[in-house]
Amino acid sequence: MKTNRVNAAIVGVLFIIATAAGFAAVGVGGAIKDAPDYLTQMAANEGAILAGAFFTFLMSLACAGVGLGLYPIMRKYSIGMAIATAGFRVIEGMTQILTGVGVMALLALSREFVSAGAPEASYFQTIGTIIQTADGWLHNGVTLISWCTGAFMYYSLFYRYRIVPRWLSVWGLVAITLTVITSVLVMLDVIPGFGTIQMIANAPIALQEMVFAVWLIVKGVDLSAPAPETV
């Protein structure tokens, strides 16, 4: 019981770190990277871009840690779902690392672009567009789908066995569904990535994860429900 209490608190802290680092990454370098003249702006704001990449890497470690931290809690009820949850959240963390690498690649391209005299039409823009397009699909595709799949698993398990209050699990399931829907719409180019619609749709899960994190830290988890019988 003491081990599960510690794991729950660690997972709660990791949720907070992941969310805070994600907002910091977007807040520090997001606007610069998405600006029309990003090739010029990134080189001029190298410190902010490096800070954003650092927060992205920090978020990746925290997200992977959430899955690993949940494993000891979930395995009592389903070893398969515990392994899958850890796996999907580790995949999420790995793709976020790739996103950070993409930012560093854009920064290097920006430096070369400025050194070349910022030509109006050149292969720099082509390479930059390719990197940004790949990053957008990676983030709204593999990263979000991996995160959402893992979240569906642990919220479903938590709901079934009342590991946390059911209202908290239902909130998570509904909120993560909104995130999946808008992520698919972005991938299909129906709505802009991280535009107003997607940000509003992501707000419920962002708030839920903070409430969930505080609950895990303060209240922990309830593993009193009997484990399913195995044949």
C-alpha cells in the first residue's frame, strides 16, 4: 500500500511537470516557430528556441514517466493494459523528443538562412516547410494518438474498478475524446493545428489532468476492489 501511495504521488507530480513543460515550450518558442518569417526570427531568438526545445525534452521524459509510474498501480487489475499504457506513453515521449529534434533542425536551418543573406526564394524555405509539415503530422498524429490511447486505457480501468472517483475518470474519458476528434480534424486539414477550435477542445483535458494530478498526490489511489479472477 505504501508503494502504491508513493507511485500515485510520483505520477501526479509527473502530470504537472508534463503539462507545465508543454505550456512553457509553446509559450517560449511556439509563436516564433510558427511566424511567417520563422527562418529569420528563430536565428534572432536563439535563446528562446533553445529554451523551448529544453521544455519539450522535459515534457517527453515526464510523459513517459507517467506511463511507467502507472504500471505498478494498473497491473493488479490488468497486466496487459498496464504494459500497453506504459508503452503508448513511452512512444508519446519518444515522438516528443523527435519534435524537439525538429526544432533544433529548424534552428540550424535558420542560422544558415541568415548567413546566406536571407534569400527570398531558396531551398531553405522548402526544407523548412518539410520539417514543419512532418512535425505537425508527428505531433497531431503519433504523439496525440499515443497519448490518447494510453489515457483511454487507464481512465477506463480506473472507472471500472473505482481506483479514483468515477466522476474524475468520466471527465478524463470525455475530455480525451474531444482531443482525439480535433486531432483527426487537424490531420485531415479541416481545422488549423493549435488554432482556436483545437485549443478550446484541449482545455477540458488540460484542466482534468491537473485535478487528476492533485488527487493522486493528496488522496492517492483506491486498490480495494478485488482483482479479476484469472483462469
